Amino acid sequence: MSAVTVVLALLAALANASASVLQRRAAAGEPDGGRGAPQALRLRAHPLRRPYWLAGAALLAVSTALQAAALAVGSLALVQPLLASELLFTLLVGSVVFGHAPDRRTWCAFAALALGLALFLAAAAPSAGRETALSGRWLVTGVVLLAVVAALTAAGVAVRGAPRAGLLGLASAVCFAGTAALMKEVMGRLQEGPGRLPAQWPLYATIALGVVGFLLLQGALRSGTLAVSQPALTLGDALTSVALGRGLLEERIGLGGRVLPEVIGVLLIGAGSLGLARAPSISGAWDRARPDDGPGHRSAAGASGTQRGAVRP
């Protein structure tokens, strides 16, 4: 397990979490709506001019660059699970920005997620694989990925409430994992020369699948609470990435006697994600403006949704 890869992935998660908190902070002082579409659009656009929002946007770009760098030097099966630490960093950065300390229950969820990540990655010990996929594997993998996303989306649209949020969250997770795999393909082909990338399909496929994943995530967030969509998103992204790393890039994880601690790690990640998704620090109940922000400031809950960095694969 490369220390450089771990550091880059954790920095990407930190940058993305900080971007989310700062942009939610920018929205905290804005009214929730206005009379008529023009005024509503102006109110929606106003936070985009605030320093907090601009700083958050810059950090999203930094997060994307750090994730790409991590994928360039490390395995997909290592980088993507590490990005689940974004939830942990959201809690820590949000505590500083909003000045509200998490309660004991939230810290327990924090500990479960951190321990689960450490246990899973220590037991799995993902190995480095190929820089790019073997010829022909992307075609089969792409068809399977699109079929899975289409099936999950269709099933999600057919139901309502929590089941829809969970299914759409899982569909977006598959998209984000696929986006990360494509990003790694792009970074691998970069060695052939940057000038050749615009003429190759992976770059455009990365953008397209990332947009689809983002739209599906918005549907999941509108359909139900984070307590439903977040565990599906966190676990779905990590496990799909492990499978893609094995099938496309010949990355390997420890099996045999290591399966039990890996399963325990996954369960702890799921429990921690669920706990953090229910916590005020993630759901938005605590990101209200502080008294010194002025009388016009209101809660940012609902004003700015959870973000998946850049394209957060």
C-alpha cells in the first residue's frame, strides 16, 4: 500500500469535504426563495459571488486534481474506499466553520467509519494493477455498468420514498465508481502524451458518466434522507471500485482468512455512514448561521445539497 497514494486520496477527500462545508456556509445567509422566477434565480445565484462559495469551488478543482494524482500512482481499489473519509472530514471541518461541536453519538459514528476503513484496507491490502485496461475489456465492462445503472434507475423510479433514495443512491455510486475507473484510464493514457487525450474516448466518457452520476445523486437526495442514500452511496462506490479494479486493471485484494476482517470493515463503514448521515452535522441541522453572522442569516439546510467533488468519483 503506497503512502503517497493514501496521502493524496485523503487530501482529495479533505478538499472535497471542505468545499462542501464552505459552499453550504456561503448559502447560510441567503433567503430561501423569492417572489417569481427571476427573483428566485437571483437569490439562488447570489451565494456564487460570496468568498466562501468561490473558495469552495476552487477546492473542488483541487479535489479533482488530487484524486486524479492518487489514481495515477495507486490502485482504484485503494483510492475509492479512502474517499469515504470525506464524511469524517466534513464533520471536522464543519465543526470549525459552524462552531457547533458534534455530540457523543456522532463521534461514535465517526469512530466506526474510521475503524471500518482502516480494517478493510489493512485486510484487503489492494495491490497495484495495470495502468490501463486490456483491449476489449472496457466494451464489456461499459455495457454491464450501463445495464446495472439503468436497472437500478428504473427500479428506483418505480417506487417512492426511502426505497427510491436507496436505489438511486446505489445507481449514482456505480456511476461514480465507473467515473473513477475511467479517470484512472485517462491518467494511464496520459503517458502516451497529453496531446493525444482529446482524440480518445475515455476523457469524454469520464465527463459524461460523472454528470449522470451527479444527476442520479440529486434524485436520490430529493427522494429521501441521507440516512438512506448515504450508506448505499458510500458502500456502493467502494465495493464497485474494488470489482472494477479486479476486472479491468487486474488489481487484487486479500482473500482467504482476510475475508472476515474485510466483511467486518465493510459493516463498520456502513454503520458509520448511517450514523453520520443521521447526525445533525451531516444532515444540515447544525449548519445554521451563528449569532455573529447577522439577523439575515438562516439555516443552510436545503439551500445547498451534499456534493460529490468535482465529479466525485
